[in-house]
Amino acid sequence: MKPTTVGVIGIGRIGRMHTKNLVHAVPDAYVKAVVSRTQVDPAWADALGIPVRSTNVDKILKDPEIEAVVITAPSGLHVELIRRAAAAGKHIFCEKPVAFEPAPIEQAQAAATAAGVKLQVGFNRRFDPSLLKMWQGVQAGEVGEIHQLRVTNRDPKAPPIEFVKRSGGLFFDFAIHDFDTIRFLSESEIVELFAVEAVLVDPEIGRAGDVDTAVITVRLANGALGVIDCSRQTNYGYDQRFEVFGSKGSLVVENTTPTTVVSSSKAGVVADTPHENFVGRYREAFIAELSAFVAAVREGLPVRAGADDALAAVKVAAAAKASHETHLPVRLSANVQATSGGQRR
Amino acid sequence: MKPTTVGVIGIGRIGRMHTKNLVHAVPDAYVKAVVSRTQVDPAWADALGIPVRSTNVDKILKDPEIEAVVITAPSGLHVELIRRAAAAGKHIFCEKPVAFEPAPIEQAQAAATAAGVKLQVGFNRRFDPSLLKMWQGVQAGEVGEIHQLRVTNRDPKAPPIEFVKRSGGLFFDFAIHDFDTIRFLSESEIVELFAVEAVLVDPEIGRAGDVDTAVITVRLANGALGVIDCSRQTNYGYDQRFEVFGSKGSLVVENTTPTTVVSSSKAGVVADTPHENFVGRYREAFIAELSAFVAAVREGLPVRAGADDALAAVKVAAAAKASHETHLPVRLSANVQATSGGQRR
Amino acid sequence: MKPTTVGVIGIGRIGRMHTKNLVHAVPDAYVKAVVSRTQVDPAWADALGIPVRSTNVDKILKDPEIEAVVITAPSGLHVELIRRAAAAGKHIFCEKPVAFEPAPIEQAQAAATAAGVKLQVGFNRRFDPSLLKMWQGVQAGEVGEIHQLRVTNRDPKAPPIEFVKRSGGLFFDFAIHDFDTIRFLSESEIVELFAVEAVLVDPEIGRAGDVDTAVITVRLANGALGVIDCSRQTNYGYDQRFEVFGSKGSLVVENTTPTTVVSSSKAGVVADTPHENFVGRYREAFIAELSAFVAAVREGLPVRAGADDALAAVKVAAAAKASHETHLPVRLSANVQATSGGQRR
Amino acid sequence: MKPTTVGVIGIGRIGRMHTKNLVHAVPDAYVKAVVSRTQVDPAWADALGIPVRSTNVDKILKDPEIEAVVITAPSGLHVELIRRAAAAGKHIFCEKPVAFEPAPIEQAQAAATAAGVKLQVGFNRRFDPSLLKMWQGVQAGEVGEIHQLRVTNRDPKAPPIEFVKRSGGLFFDFAIHDFDTIRFLSESEIVELFAVEAVLVDPEIGRAGDVDTAVITVRLANGALGVIDCSRQTNYGYDQRFEVFGSKGSLVVENTTPTTVVSSSKAGVVADTPHENFVGRYREAFIAELSAFVAAVREGLPVRAGADDALAAVKVAAAAKASHETHLPVRLSANVQATSGGQRR
């Protein structure tokens, strides 16, 4: 069976990473075209064996050979690109965030549904070997009934302030992964949320109207409690830890490190710091999410991270922002649960 | 210099542990008398070399040789015993909780101050080698400015329901240690708090009017955020983990285990579960708090866990209960900070 | 600069792995041809974009575009293929073992030297991120003067008995990596060796004239001592641990695991077993050794694992076999040190 | 039942530790007398409640109330004191080494047997919670048939050269524990041994006729192989690691640390170094061996570390020394196995 032909829209840092992964690590995919607002480096495209490079998205959308697109253009263009790709009959993998509001996500989803195409969202953690094993353990009853979940999400260092300004803020850009992780691991919906937050890393972030530190407690539809702690800066690498604790015990995902070297001396017993960013930490996950997308396209399977998940996560982010603004706990409307829980399985 | 002569009031499980520690591990203490509502086992007292055993507390309070008392009687008697011991001029070590209300704690403190005697409270974690090292690291600037604190406090299995009923509840009996730990590690006061909680371990605990699972987020006077998660049952031992995270990095206290044996086989790489309860986990801390108390008495030093700490912790517990009841965040009155922060050092 | 054109000779398990790595993970390499004694699967070659597939090695050796070969044919053909490739002016990467005797390795090396081509040997561990970091630590003086080295090398399960019979035996096939690792980490030569060994895993291995368990102690030219322990079967995965211990402290490489999930329950605190075989454990190393080979070819750099290293390791393996047969310690001739130490840098 | 009355002979560093442990942590023991060549500090004895202090060993041996003695006098006096204590009908705990030659140990054992008294030797590791759990795991078949054992025994820093000179040397003073540990864990006898050794820590040790670094490989009667590595100096604390590896998997005892604090920063992820010496590392073991001795006396049980174990270990040490001197492997005479194996159970 011949590979699925793919076009990649948007060749920034993430776009180049996904393209390379598709070419090198997803045998069932063939990247025929890449489109970017600026010229694509021909040497880069040559090395990857990609014949079509363009600044015109129609080179992908109007190419009948191209079955699927990977959208890694700037976030503001995501929904419009999804609608156009769906209209062109292309299956769609779209980086998160799809949008910062529920309505456009629902429109994107509706467009994909109407066109009968797959729409997968870039919640990469769902494909991480450790988180996947944790999810399997939860499914297998290893922790019994879930009582508590915990996510620690800390970036090694604060992003450039320009990024912060257009990122959507800590809740929509950063904690969005954590909201999805809680939903993924628990298979339950967040029904109540309270956020405390602060500007402790960099006052510049505060002046940009954002926060850099937050602790968010949640209550789930299944009765469990959860807590997310976020920071924009650790100084010791990308800190990604997860815990599901329940009636029988707990499952924890610890940090990963580039090496397993341990040095013992008068100074102590010193191990590696965690991976320095998401590229190293989630290397397998980034490959696996594209493999799964291509497999979903080829085998007609449901995607494992859909627009309904993006929608649910954005609603939680909005609630977190509301809690931050009102200093009060916020209840989420019941239809979040119904919609999302219903479609995910 | 001869040892400090001590009397122990209350010979339950904790009282016997403290007595044994005083006799065996605190060289500067001599336990002359033990008093209990029921008969003291003479063989036990003989083996420890304690000549005076009685059901009458005056055998201790009126003995001019006895310089200090350790109060491990039922909680309801603590304040009255402190007042009588202070009136008798005895230095006082009192197990937590001193009381469940601020007023009696203030009265107890006033009585001790008026009598010029030491009053130390049983916040054992302040004397744990790991937590003490963590505190020293914070003091030495290892984490820089504190951004976040985290306490995980989980009992191996739920206590008998009779204990739950008279315990004061999860916030006053159990999380009280966590409130103190946050204050101890941060040297800052909790100014705002939000508690989510649930009955997930045992419905019997709910019927007794208590909860068994809670996540409490706090905001400190120094701007840092904190989170405490509690459970009455792990099934995998006594889970006691702590983290202070700041502008330079983090300090974490991991669980301790009875052995360091690791078994590798088809079934996985299996290490010991944590110590099964507080006796094993805080063995050194229980000895160290009494050593420090005796040293404070002998050398006229301030105690390292005083009535002001008990008072501050109880105010936080009351706020947690209020948050639980109102489902709202609760601000603590500013005088908590002033009083306690001022007196602790 | 255009990629280096490569031909791969031998498309067994290792050959396919190297080919895939060259295509996907070594951007500076282009695999033009693969040669195998049996037909190459065209779908596999198509997917990798390899135009030339043949059963005739001349399709590689006589192709003037092909600059370098990767030899992964059966071990018995290695030396002859090296000689022919050198005669054809191709740079050579050859899987270990080059040969089981010093003389043919010397001939292979002489052929490469005479032809002015690179000859790199597949000592993959030298390119493992953890071992490389350990080597750098040793170079940086982190352990001070080396006092002891330790290598634990244990396969997850015994290979098929047919493989054992033609493998060259535990010392030449398996411990050869350990001998090289000791030399690599210490930058010193083994001057004395004593081997104890046994058949404990599978009596069939004994009947095939081999052993499955061994402990080998060595003395190095620099005065340090070393110990290697080998087993053909762990049941708990591929056990690869390393230690360099010296006057200032130690560096240890611990096992790697597929995930960082830790499960806590009544049954204990359970982590993953190590990677199940060399493919997972040394994934980065296999890529890095080919990248380094291609870089050496392109930039005229010395290879980091040469025929002199293969020669030295084989001499140690022969000494180990002699020790096993005589039950006596064996001294290695001084010229090992001179030759090898001189050429490695 | 009244406590067993004990006298302690020799109040050096170890003697004081054992005395304190007997008084504080062995409830069934009463230390009535301590004897030392020099005056015993009366304040120390007072604090421990020991009425009799003397420089005359007869104050212990002729006291009919004293049932058992703990011998911690200088090694050279051990055998003579055992003989006199046995003649006086006292049960005996004697610190290792009993002697450096088989003959006097056999005489000591014969004296104890003739007198019908217990004779326990200070192989403290047999009572360490981790090693005991490991032994239990081996007994329970967790590793299946034993294939390999490993002991890492490294002191934090070299002892004073005066101690080295009278210590009996690395094999008799230091590795003696490792020989016993191999025997204890495997329940098998060492039948062949090869030692490589060096002076790498301190040339002064070499001038004193001793070595400071050694690797000793052994073959056991049950077919398993073992390796011991020793060093007089780590700089990172007392390194005590153990492994039993077999047909089903492995059991490892890792180092213990004073705290579980982990610091993460730019500098790495830093944990505590191991305990700084045997006092901290084997605290529980030192208490447990005396508890077990007293229990053996009171309940007529066999001791868990007897003169036969001391004898077997010394024979192994002598073989190690012979191997060191001859640079050859040394076989141990078969009667070691018979004697010792027969009497241990």
C-alpha cells in the first residue's frame, strides 16, 4: 500500500520538526509539499526529498494527490486553514491551539465533520510512552478509583516577551496541555476550577498582561480532585511530572533525562537535569502523534486527540482565566461533559 | 551538669514513644515520673527506670525536682494542663493539637509567658533531618526567591472511625502539620486559602462529618503560592513529600523507605514502599524535637516550634474549614502575620 | 555540499537497522545501493529511496559514485570485504567483530592504510550519550586518577544456540564490547587479565563449547583495576551498567528504561525494567556512530573506533579465553599498549 | 523475666557504641559492668546507669550475676578473653576479627563448645535490614539459582596509618566482611579465589606493607561466581552496595543516605552522599546483632554469626593474601566447606 501523501502548511520551528518526523520516522507518510509565508530553504527541502515548496497554500489544497495536511501556521490562521482544508477534502492535523474561543473550534469541527475528514489536534502528551503507559495502568485498574491527579508543568526558561504577548497567555498557551492531560488520564471532565497565579519569574510578563506562575485546583465529574502547577522558568530543565492517585495506589511519571550518568564526589550524588525543552522530552510523542494521525487516515480510525478535546480544554482555560480575574472558583457548564465525553470514545 | 528532670503526662501510644525516646536517646533528660489516667504498666516503667508512676498529675506538678513536663494526654486536656504546668513553673512540651480554637491557644501561651516557662508544640517535622536540610537550603538561597511550595501528606490507611470523630477533622488533625510545614519552610504567612475536598476513601468518614481527601491552595505573604494534597489512605505506606521551588531551582524531600533493596525481574524493578507510618518515618524527628526542647530548657534558648506556631496553624485550619463550607477562597486576617512572624525568630 | 554516497553490504537485522539510520537520521549520507546474498525486499528499499539493490557486491565496489561502504555481512566475510573495499578506494565502516584473530585485523588495517581510506569499527558504545558524557567527565578530571572500572554486561535472554555456535564465544562476541569499553573509558591498555566463567544459564551453551556467565578482572597499564561481569540472561531486560571510580569520586552509568512510570501499591514501588535489547538501549549510539563515520569521511577526521581498537580488543578476548582454558591469569604483551595507544589519538 | 546481665570488656570507640546500644536499645539486657585497660569515664558510665567500672577483667568474669560478655578489647586479646570467658561460663559476643589465623579461632570455638556457652562474632552486616531482606529474598527464591554475587565495599577515607599497620591488612580487616557477606547471602562456600590489588589511594599504605584497592573474584561451591571490590577511600561517603543475580533476576542493596533531599538547579539534580561511615550506615544492624545475641542467650537459640563463620572468613582472607602474593588463583581446601557448611545451620 503506498504512503499517504501529506502537505505541511507553516514551516516554523514546529513545522520543520513535524516535517522531519514525517519524512524520517513515519514510513506510511510521504511529504510532497511544504508551504510557508516566506521562501522555504531549498537545501532543507532537498535533503528531505520534498519536491513542492511554495508560498501559496493552494499548491497543497488544490493538489489532488495530497490526502492530508499538517497545519503548523501561526495560531491565528488555524481555523481558517482547517475550514479550507476540510473544504478541499484533506484530512487535517492541526497544532494546538486551534483557537482561543469555543465558537471557532466548533466551526472547525463542524467543517471537518461535514467534509468527512479527520481532524486531529496536537496534544502530543497523549502519545508520550510514559503517559500512555500511565493511562493504560489507570484503564487496567492499577490505581483503582481515581482520587487525585497532579500535573507539574514547568518550562526551563521564560519565552521571549513577544511570544508571551501573542501566546494567549499562560492558561490558553501553556496550561492547556495540562487541562487536556487531566481529561486524558481521568477520562472525566473538569466541572469546577480555582486558579491562583502570580508574576514571580519576570515582571515583564506581568506588564504584558500575563502571569508566569499558577496553581490550579480542579474537581472532576467523577468526583476526583486535581491540581496543576505551572511555571515559566525552572533553571533546571523542562519539568514534566504527573501523578494519578487512587484507591489502590498511585502511578507517577517522573522526569526524563538525556543521560543516566551519576557523579558521586564530595559535592554530592549528581544526576542529569531533565531534558531542556519539549523537543527532547517529547521526541517519541511528536513522532507517535503523526504516526497515529496517518494511521487514522489510512485505516479510518477515530483520532486520539480531536477537536472536541481542543474545545473542552479551551473551555477549561477560559474558566481558569475567569477564576484568575474574579478570584473565585468557577463551575463549568454541564454540556462540556456531555459533548466531549460522548465523542471521545 | 545533671540531666533535666522530666515528667510525662499521658501514656498512650505517643506518650510511650516520647518517654522511651527521652530515656534512651536524650542523654540530658531524666524521666522521673509518668502519670496516666489508668494504671501505668510497672514492668514498662521498671524497664525504663522511671521510679514514680501515678494516676495523679500532682505527683508531677508538685514535685519540685521536676523541671519540665511532656503533655501527651488527650487533646481536650492540653490547654488546662498547660495552664496548670505553667502555674507550677514547669517548662512544657505539648503534643499537637494544643487546641482547635485560637483563644485557648492564646491563653495557654499567655500562661507560659507569664510564668516564664518554655512552651514547645509537637510539630515534629521541623526536626526531621530531611526537612531541616531543606529549610537550611532555602535559608542558604539554594532555591532563590520562593515561587511555589508543595506538601503531599497521605496516611497509609484511614484511622478508626472513632478516632476520626474526635480528631477535629482532616484540617485540624492532619493538614495542621502541612500548614505548619508551609510556614516553616517559607518563613512566611498564609494570607489566602482555597480548599477542595471529598470523601473518596471511606463513606463512613463522610457520615462522621469529615472528609478524607483534600487539595488546598494557598497564597503567602511573600507572594509565593503553595499546594497541599492530603489523603487518609495510600495502601503503599506513609507518603510524605515536600517541594520548595523558586527562582533558582527546587528542593524536594522524597519518601524514605525501610530498606534500599531493589528487586529486578520480569515483574519490573521493585523498591520498598515508604515507611508504614509516622513512627518509622519521623523516628529521628521525634527524638530531635525532645532533644531540642531539653536543650532550650537548659540553655534558655527559644523553642523552635512555639504556641505562636500552633496558633497560626489553627487559624489556617479554620480558614480551610471555612473554605470547605463556603466553597470560596478565604483571606486570613493580617494580624496572623504580624503576631506570628514577629515572635517566631 | 552534497551528501556522501554510501553502499551497504549485508542486509540482515543489523544491516537493515544501519541502513534505516543512514537514510533517516544521517542527513549527510545518501544510501545509493544495498547488496545482499539473498534478494533485497524491493518494498523496503523503495520506502527508503534506495535505487540500487543487488546480490553482487561489485554493484557497490565498482560504482565510482559510492564513496563509503557499511559492511554488515556475516563476520567471516568482514576481512575479505574490507580488503576489496579498500582496494576499490571506499571508506569503510565494518561491524564488529572484524575478525577473531589479530593477523587478519592487521591485514585489514594495512589494506585500509595503504588505500588511504577510513576504517571504522562498530563499537557503538563509544557513541552512547551516557558513556560519552562519562568519558568526558573522566577527561575533565571528575574522578581524578582512575582506581577501578566496572562493566556489567548482561543480555536479557540467551541467543539461539545456532548463533552461539558461530558467534566466536562469550569473550569474542559479547565481552569484546566490554574490553573496548574499559580501554575507551580509561584510555589505558589491559596488561593482565583473569577470567572465571561458568555455564549457569543453559547447559546447551556448555555443550556448544561456550560459557554463559563470566567475571573478568583486569589490570591496566595505568595501574587501575577493572572488573567485567557478563551473563547471557537477566529476565529483566538488557543490563548495561558502567562505573569509573577514582581518587576524587565516581561516575556511574545506570540502566535506561522505556518509560519513567513508577507504580506504588501494596506490591511495592515498581519502575520499568531496562530496555529489552541493544536496539532500544543504544538507539542514539547506533545513529551517532554512523554520523561520526560520515563526518570523518567528509572532514578527513580520524575515526573514533578504529581497527587498532578492534585489534586490541581481540587480543584481550584471546587472553580471556586463554585464562579460561588455563585457569591462570594471563599477561598481555607490551606491544599491545604501544601499538594501540599510539594510534588511537 | 529479668534482663540478661552483661559485662563489656574494652571501651574503645566500638565498645562505647555497643554499650550504649545495649543500654538504650536492647531492653532485655542490663549492662552491669564495663572493664577497660584505662580508667572508664565515670560520667559516661553514670549516664548509662552502669554501676561497675574497672580495669580488672575479673570484675566481670568472676561476677556470678553476669551471664554474658561483649568483647571489644584490642584484637590481639580476643582469643584469650574468649577462652577465659568461656571458662567462667559466660556467653560471648566478640567483635571481629576473632583472630587472623584459623588455629586460635578453632581453639576459641572449642572452648565455647566445651563450656556450653554461645559465641557470636561481630559480622554486623548479617543483621542489616537491607541485607537481611535480600537474604530472605534469596531464600524465597526471588533470584532463582544464584549465578553471580557482587560486593562493593569502600571506605570514605583511609584510616590512620597506625591503624593500617596493626589491622591485619585489607584482606583480614576490611574484606573479611565481604567474604562473610558472600557466604551469608549465598549459603555456599568459596572454593576458589583470585585477588588483584594495588596501592592507589596512599603510598604510605604500601610502605606499611598493605594495599588499599582490590578486586577479588571467587567461585562458590554451588557454582556461582562472585566479585568483591574494595577501596580505602571514596571521598563521597561509605559505599556499601550488594547484588545477588540469578536465574530469575537480581536483588540489589543500594547505598543509604542521611536525608532524601534532592536539589535541582543549573548544577544538576543533586542527592545526598551515602552515610559517612559504618556507625551511621549500620546503626540498626549494630543494635540488631546485640538483640539477637541476647535473644540467643535467653532462648537457647543458635547464634546467627558464629566462630565457624569467623573461621571460614579468615581462611578466605588467607587465600586472598596468598593469591596476592603469588599472583595466582588459590583453591580453598574442601574441609572449609564441610566444617562450616555443616555447622552453620
